[in-house]
Amino acid sequence: ETGVTQSPTHLIKTRGQQVTLRCSSQSGHNTVSWYQQALGQGPQFIFQYYREEENGRGNFPPRFSGLQFPNYSSELNVNALELDDSALYLCASSLPLSRANTQYFGPGTRLTVL
Amino acid sequence: DAKTTQPPSMDCAEGRAANLPCNHSTISGNEYVYWYRQIHSQGPQYIIHGLKNNETNEMASLIITEDRKSSTLILPHATLRDTAVYYCIVRITGNQFYFGTGTSLTVIP
């Protein structure tokens, strides 16, 4: 157990809809990163939040957006869902970025877009 | 951009040492190498990380070559529960970590 929780566990949406995924970070961690993992692939970095500000972004379109709250929990929002957005969405929390920045992952949210 | 290359799959007999290689020839001099594993699409589990010295913890050992272009994760006595996908990870830029597709390790009874 890493202390990182995510909700919901599973979610089914239809194309064009919007979705919000949630993440609670490990106690004491103020940095949250989000990853998308398609079936059979490794996780791909979406973005990171530190002190409520976006602090780095991967190669994802603007319809992927996020928030971080004062308690360091975080949301991932995806608008105009596409079939290819079906994936496991992972969040990871960590201490502020340093040379050795170990991230601890939650169990993930499985999103299916029909 | 620093990236990693791993064999797609490996087998290991139960009770034997599992040696998982990783190539990271473009890693920057001050960047760490991290290893995680993922079982049945659960969240990745942290195993170990290192910079240039060999590291050991209760789960595994990490051997990094002197030129830092490659490393090997060693599970000293593999069990069936070690069957998983193992990722060797380096930081690309800033906060972005590159996972690659990992090595699927199967421990055989």
C-alpha cells in the first residue's frame, strides 16, 4: 500500500463525453503526476502538479487538463472523449522534485470509452 | 532525450536469480535510474533506484555500469509472486519520466 488512492476504480463513458478522475496523494507529498497507460504499453506522462500549478506536461492535447487542491489532492479532466482515451489512468505522488524523486503510484482508474 | 531499452520478455526458474537488463545510453550524468514493477495492471510498485553506485534493498539489487549506459536489476531468489512487468525508468526532461514497454518476467515453478 502506497497511501495513494484513486477514484473511481472503473468508469464507462461514451465518445464526446467529459470525465473527471480523482487522486489523493500520500501524506506529506505535495507533487502529483498523472499517467495514461494503454493496453500493452508502459505508462505515458500526462502532466505534473506542484503546489497547485502545472509543473510539466507530456505530449497530450489541451482537452486533458488538471487541478491540484490545497490538500494536494488532484483531478484529471478529459473533455470530448475519444475511443483512444480508453486506458488505465494512474496518478503518482512524490516529494518536490529532486535528483532522486521516487514516485508512489495509486491503483489506477480504468476508463472505457464506447 | 534519455530513454531506455529492455528485452520484451524473460523467464526465470523459481528460486533462481532473475537478472533484468536495461540500456540507457543517453542518460545524463546526474540522473537517477529507477526500477518499478507492475502486476496485473495494478499501479506500478517502486523497487529501487540508483545513480552510479550499486544499490541493494530488501527487494532487489541494482548494478549500474561504470559508464552508466546500462544497468541490471537482480531479484536474488525469484518467487512466483515476482511475475510482473518490470520497468527501467529515467527522467527525460524536467518532471517527465520515460517508462518504455518494460520486460515481462515470468517465474516458472
